[in-house]
Amino acid sequence: MASALIGGLVGSGTPAASIRVVEPVEAQRQALLQRFGVQAQAAADAAMQQASVVVWAVKPQLFVEAAAPCAPFVGQALQLSVMAGIRCAGIEAATGSARIVRAMPNTPALIGQGMAGLYARPGVTPAQQRLVERLFKPTGRSLWVAQEADLDAVTALSGSGPAYGFYLIEAMVDAAQQMGLGAAQAQEMAIQTVLGAALLAQQSPLSPAQLRAQVTSKGGTTHAAITSLDADGVKDAFVRALLAAQTRAREL
């Protein structure tokens, strides 16, 4: 996700030299230098005091260890976290800053088609919120939520959501092969069908339910498929699945 943010910023005109990355792993640090031309260093130092925003893009279990050497230099900066499971209180305790934005992006950000949920602590100014929006704009879309707990729902819906789409595509491909289509044909058709449906839902003034009804003629093939899905309780199972993801996000 850090690479997606850096790539988006550089690609949209932000000078690479204005981005400083702390990356202790030599191979990854060199890769960042070669790919983006950013300033990359092995450890935190006083130069970080110049930062107006610090992006935390480390594994949650490594955050406290990573934050300790940075804390003396970043207390005045806006803290932007893309980590799951680390609440604002934990970020403040580790960094000394109450100016915190938590973001929950998803993997389509890697191709500029992401969806990020954002939450800002009360101490974050409107100007800083606009800065965060600018940071995420090259990765796709973003949406502010009113309270930190809402990020658990964002995690369940859009954070984990790409996996649900892949899961659906897998099932469509399996069914297509059972019906006699080749694997390559099935995958191409399934992916394009899901993509086209998503784009139509995005651009149409009709709700997804209305769009579905337009395709579902009574007694037709789509009606047979939807009837089968309803008989198997697929929609209810999907709702339960997202609620389970929300519960797990809250536990983490």
C-alpha cells in the first residue's frame, strides 16, 4: 500500500525528493530508490522533523517497534495510518501526536481503482483532511466516516471486499467449465461480466436491485439462477459473512 501511495503521488506530480521513506530492509530500500527516486533511509533521524504528514504503512504487529525511533521527530506531524487493528489511542501513545487519520484502503488501489474509508480525530484540521484526500486520490476513491468504530464496517465491506469479488469470479469460472467452456474463455467472460456489471451499477441512476430486476425476466434463465440462489440463502449468507468480518475487525 505504501508503494501504491508513493507511485500515485509521484505520478500525479509530487516531487519524488519531497517524499522520505524509512525502510530498514536494504533490498526494498534500493527498490524504492530505483523505482520512484524518493529519499529512502535505513533508520529514523532528525530530518523527519520536516514532515507535515507521516504515513504508517507497516504490519500492525511491528508498529510499536517501528514507531519508537520515529516518535522523537514526528510528534508535530499529522499521523496517517493504513494499518488494520491499531486504534487511534494506540497510535497516539506510540507517536505522541493526537492529530491522527486512520485509513482503510483496499488492494485495487494498486491500479488506481481503490476504495478507502477515512476517519479523522477531532484535532485534524479541514486543511489536513484535504491533504489526506489528495494523497489517496491517485489510488481511487475515498470516503470519510463519522466515528472510528465505522472503520470495522469499512474493513468488512471494502477492505475485504475484493476477495468477495474474486470468490464470485471463481464460482462463475467453475460453473462455466462444468458447462463445457474452456478455462481461459470462462475466466475472461466472468471477469468482464463482473467488471461491466460494477461499472453499470456505478454509472446508472438505478439501484443495484432495480438493475437486477431489469435483467430478471420471469421464467427466464436469470430468474432460474436467482431463484436457485435465494433457495440456497446466498444473500443471507453473504450478509452473515460481512458481519463476521466486522466482528473480526473489532476483535483485532
